[in-house]
Amino acid sequence: MLAVIRVILLGIFVIFASVFGILFCLLRPFHSNNVYWLGKTYSKAAKILGIKLVIRTHPDAYKAQPAVFIANHQNSYDIFTLCGSVLPNTVTIGKKSLKWIPFFGQLYWLSGNILIDRENRKKAMQALKTSKEIIQKRKVSVWMFPEGTRSYGRGLLPFKRGAFQLAAAAEVPIVPVVMSTTCNKIKLNRWSNGTVIIEVMAPTQLTAEQKKNLKQTCEDYHSLLQDKLQALDAETDKLNSHLLPQTNNG
């Protein structure tokens, strides 16, 4: 019964948040802070899921902007959790097909996010150039998921080069963002789903050597995020040890 109530409440929340968001963005289309405010709005739904969000942001992350933010991407719950850690003056890069999702797609476009065609290499390279120009001209940061897709409990997937190519081209730092594991931890039939920790880490500037060897750079940053993910999981496991295991996945 609790799962049914939650699904209904989430549905109502998404509809109202999307309608409000579209009206909000129509008043200030493509504004650099739209994504920040919408992220804060959508993250309020974490309470409906029975999640306590803890967001830690390194103070240097604010000072480093514009930057390229790289974060782990787990599942569809990210929109209600990870979005809460987005900093001001930040937009995301998403698939062009997102634009056609009712309500959400139009909101995603109006909020100023960058839409790219990842299936077409030529267009993807053009999108990289466009993203670089947006960073430099509008002085906004860009949020990317270097895994390229949701991991769905498979751990941290290998990183693609796009985020690092963009940081190198725009000559901006990289800010890693890591969220503790939520896959198979959120049960819709459980009243409390414990604590989820998101950490926005200190910015790092790519060296000349890292720009030359992007394959190794991807592996180095993957190791950095993997270590932080393991540390956050160990911390949340202790905080959530009181939760009773359930076989029902909700």
C-alpha cells in the first residue's frame, strides 16, 4: 500500500513540478540558474521516497566555476536525489531525444541545458565545440555523466572521454561529484530508506600530460570516483544499518 501511495504522490509531484518549472522557465528561458533552482525543487521529492539527503560541497567548487562537473549516474531516482547537488550557473548535457518527453523534455530544453546527438559522431563533435563556446561566453559550468548511461547496480562503469575533452578544450577545471549507491537500496514499501550522501569534491585542473593522454585521464578519474564511492557506501551502510532488509523491491 505504501508503494502505491508513493507512486501516486511522485506522479502528482512530477506533474506539478514540471508545469511550475515550464512556467518559471518561460519567464526566463535558458537562464543560467534555471537548472539550479529546478534541481532544488525536484530533490524535495526525496522525502516522498523516505530518503534523507546529505549534500557536502567543497568550498573550492564554488570558486572554480565555470567548470565541468562529472558525476556517477545510477538510475531514474537520480532526478530526485543527485539533482539537489547542482550548483548555481550550471547546465547539463543530455541526449537530443529528451526534448520529446512530455513535460519533462520541454522543461529540460527551456531550462537551458545542452542537447546533443550522441549517435552521430560528426554532430557530437560539433556539440563539443558548441559546449566549449557556451562555457566561455556565458561563463556557465557543464554537468556531465562520463559513464554515458545509468549503471543500474553494475558499479561505476568505464568513463567516456567527452567530459575530459570538453574540460581540456575550454581550459576549465573538473569537479567530481559522487553519490552513494541507491540501486537496490530504495524500497517503496519501506517507510524509511535511510541516508543518501552526495559529495561535490574539490576541483582539479587537467595537466598538459593529462590533456595529451585522455585514455589514462579517464582511468585516473574513474579510480578517484570509485574510491570516493566506496567510502560513501561504507559511511551510509553504518548510518543505515538499522534498516530491516526486505525482499520486496517495491
